[in-house]
Amino acid sequence: MNSTVATPAKPAAATRPGSPVVINEDANHELAIRVEDLNLWYGEKQALKNINIDVFQKNVTALIGPSGCGKSTFLRCLNRMNDLIRSVRIEGLVEMDGRDVNARNMDEVALRRRVGMVFQKPNPFPKSIYDNIAYAPTMHDLVSRRADKDDLVESALRDAGLWEEVKDILDQPGTSLSGGQQQRLCIARAIAVKPDVILMDEPTSALDPISTATIEDLMDKLKTQFSIVTVTHNMQQAARVADYTAFFHMGELVEYNDTKTMFSNPNTKKAEDYITGRYG
Ligand SMILES: Nc1ncnc2c1ncn2[C@@H]1O[C@H](COP(=O)(O)OP(=O)(O)OP(=O)(O)O)[C@@H](O)[C@H]1O
Ligand SMILES: [Mg+2]
């Protein structure tokens, strides 16, 4: 079994077996999350096999691969969302700031504040636009005074590129917005608690092309503040938005590479076949 940590990183790392070529050596290569020898089973069925990957801060990392290869399962390991599934068993290390997120004494609520999530289908709370944003920061005691909440709601909506469209209707239900607006509301909600990492599971697959382009632009802006890990079935999207791309296949991380290299000159035949549409 290959236990080399996949590190699409600095030149020194590029000399290690299987390490990718790095195009932009000036990019941020500080670690956001380190995953080592991660294995996950649903009952008897193994869904993740010996995954090793370093996720870098303030980059977009795309997870690609055929349906059922384990992308969502992997994403959920990063904020312990798999804990909610009873049959799951996990071995290995998922580390943030030198701490194992699966440690018994890890505060899951605090972890999910630091590692937010945006889902495929926009899922606003059944609350006003304002309260969709203000609710979690209030729960986490990040804000209490009304004026501070107002500021936070405005800045989160501005950062999510939604403020101009909703500033006069903040008391209307989040669910009254269009699908693309709802997804930006969910992104605003995720960033309002000031996470370090935002996980996105096919965030644009339910959206029209214009809303998709808006969210892609947004990801590009948000990565100056946050680390983003996103799942996509859209190869053009991965090529457009991601700094690094991880190709999963049947529960294994087959290749992790600088996105440009992944799409122009992948190291593995499997990744090449998938990217060029030969299977998947
Ligand atoms: N809650 C669950 N219980 C049992 N098995 C599951 C569960 N969720 C996922 N699996 C299985 O784990 C494997 C990986 O599933 P996962 O949803 O992570 O794939 P994926 O790469 O996200 O696929 P897709 O592109 O279709 O979303 C699949 O074989 C799936 O059937
Ligand atoms: Mg999935």
C-alpha cells in the first residue's frame, strides 16, 4: 500500500514518488487539512481506501471522479458529518492545526463552525434572509448586539455577491429567492461564522449556467479568505476554479495534482481516461 502523502506542493515535495508538478510555486502552501491513511467503511463495504492528501489554505481544491467513488464521503470526513451515519467506521488521521478532528475531545460544534458546508441543493433555513445569516453567528456567540448583527449580515451577503439583490427584502423568507440566489445565501450563511474551510458538494449542479458562472466567480474571490474544497462532475468547472484537483476512483485517491497539470498532462492513465471522457 502506498502511504506517501499526496502533496501538490513545494519543489522539494515534487521529487517524492507520485508527487505532482507544481506550476505556481508562489501560491499558498500552508496546510489547512492533512489526511493520512484514511479508511472508511459503511458496514462491511469500504468506501475510502488509504487516502493521503494535504489540503492547502486559501486555495480551491476540486474533487473529481465517477459517481460512487467516494467524493462526498471524503468531504464529510473533513467536518465529521459521517458521524451522523450509524454504520460508518473510520480509521486514520484527519488533522487541522495539529489536532485530530476525530479525537474524542474534539468539539464537533466548534469543528463545524471552522469547516462549513454548502450542499448540492440550496437548503436555506425556513427563516428570513436576515436570520439565515444571523442565526449561526448568534448561536456561536460571535455577535449579540443588533448593530453588529446588521453589519455581519451585510458583509456576509456582500462577500457572497447577493447584497444588492436582497438588501431591501431582508425580512422575506430565504426560500422565496431563486435557486442561484438561494445557493449564494447558503454560501453567505457558511461564511458568516468565519470558517477556515468551506466544503462544497456539487454546489452548482442544480443551477443554470449564469448562476453557475456567478458561483464560480465567487469561489475565486472567496479563496482569498477561505480554503475551499469542492466536488464537481463538471471538468470545465474544475479546470476553471481549482488550483489543485484530486481524482478519486473506487474509493482511492488515484491522482492529486496541480489543476493545470491534471488537465493537460495527468500522471495516471486512469485520470487521463476520466478527464477525456473515456469512462465515468
Ligand atoms: N449512507 C451510506 N450508507 C451506505 N453506503 C453509502 C452511504 N453513502 C455512500 N455510500 C456508498 O459509498 C460509496 C461512495 O459514495 P459517495 O456518495 O461518497 O460517492 P460520490 O463520489 O460522492 O458519488 P456521486 O458523484 O454520485 O455523488 C458508494 O458506493 C455509495 O453507495
Ligand atoms: Mg457525491
